Amino acid sequence: MKKLILASAIAALAANSATAATIYEDKGLTFKMKGDWQVQLRDDYKKANSADVEFDDLEIKNTVIYDLGNDLKAFGQLDFGFKDAAEDKQSGSDLEEAYIGLQMHNVKVKVGKMDLASDEFGVEGAYETTLEEDQFDAISTSGDDVIRVEADFDMANIVFSHEIESDGNDSANGEATDLYVGGDLGPVAVAAAYQTYQATTASKDIDTWGLSAEFDAGIATIGADYSVSDDSNTNQDTAVANLVATFKATDTTKVALGYVNLDSDDNTKDADTWYANVSYKFPSQKNVKLFAEVSSTNYDNAATDATVETDVLAGMQIKF
């Protein structure tokens, strides 16, 4: 058995699968593994910080699938991330996702530690962000006590999730209900998302909604999104807007230009960011990529703006 697993792993890795390496497959059982390792040299936007080597992704994802017959499958996921350990933050958790579930036809039901439905939202295309990617990202996009339902149709994708309150338990980190709907309308992809979040039983709800659209113009893909949170605790609204254009310079090289705007009723938080990045995938191995990015953020608050500078990075990513 061990020899069979090792041989299968070597063969799968050599095949350079873009989705996952199949480590073992027999008698209705499939075990797959994914890897995503990204290391970069970065001089970030904080003037007080010097350049360093950052570990953006150091992930190993493990998937087990059982075929139960009659188009019914049981699956489990266990994902580990090691970037905190690589930066000597040994106390940080390295367990990123852990869940089990069932799939019938095109519908999946998952239970455990995972991303919320609102994590699917957004068009932002930066490697590193000074501002939040969108307002869902600013509030909550993952949980430890999540029930998630996914349904994939020909023209639409629907995701619903609920983070159980779980008060009194070690996993308690608020309660959230999320809905995401995305669809393809020819060259245009549109999406909408909604979340209601309560941090504690004593706090009030934060309601967030967002809309996005992406248009494939042939020479470029243009994307835009807008998301806003209504915080009943502070009676203030905060909105994030994204605009990004992605160009395919060659078969192996992609260029992205983007703009992010943060607008809040608390004017001291207002800011905007411009960024540009270039990515190169090796033609013989598309899962090996080099990239570089430059970005600049301007804060309306003069004191905060005085602490920031241009953000510059370059790195490499390997996936399987």
C-alpha cells in the first residue's frame, strides 16, 4: 500500500496538475493534495518597516472523497498554512480549514472551519493590500463553526453560510449569516453578496452588501465592485470600491492595474490606493510564476498619511 501511494504521488506531481495531485484512488476512495507556496521580497507601505522576506502562502490542502453511489459523495478537507511559523510566530494557528460534507449532484453541504459565503465576493487583483479588499473582508469572511451550502448551476453559483454563535465555547468568534450569488451572462460576470454579523451577544448587527461585475473585452478584462457596511454599533457606514483592468501582454505574461477607494462616515479613515503588477508563468510549467508589484496609498488623515510610503514587492509562487 505504501509503495502504491508513493508511486501515485510521484506520478501526480510530475504531471503538474493545475487542480490537485491525486495521491491515491481505489475502491471509491480518492485522496488529493494541493500546495501553494509564495515567497516574496517586500518593502511594505509602513515607513517604520525595512524590507524583508515575506511568506504570503505556505499551504498544504488535503482532500478525501468517498463515492457512495447514486451520485452521492462524502468528503473531508484539512488545510494547513505555515506562513506564521516561517516568520517565527509559532503561537499562530496553522490549521486554516477543517470540514466534512456531502455532495448530491451539484449541491454540497459542508460543516466545520472554513470561509463564509461572502469570501467569494470581489474583483480586487493586488498581491498585497494596504486597504481591505472589500467590506466583507473588513468584517468577517471565515469562521470556526460554519454550516455552508453550495449550489452550482449552468449560469449561476449560489453559496449560503451561517456561522453559529457558539457562545461559551473556545471557538466563539461571533455570529454571521452570508449569501453570495454569481452568474455569467456571456462576456459579463455579475455577483451580489449580503452578510449580517454580530460580534457578541451584547453588540448590535453589522449589515454588509455588495455588487460586482467583470467584463471580458478581449484585450482586457475590466472589473468593478462596491460593498458597504452599516454598523449599528457606531451608526456609521463604510464603503469600499474597486476598479481593476487585467491585460494579457503575452501567453505567459499578465499585467493588472487597479484602484481601491475607502469612504467612511468617519472621515479620518478615508483613503485610496493605486496598484500595478505583472505576472509571468513559465510556458513549460504554468504553476510556476514570477511577479512584481508597486502600490501607493493616500490617507485623507494627514497624521496617518505621514506614516506611509510606496509599497514595492517581487516574488515567486509554486502551486500543484
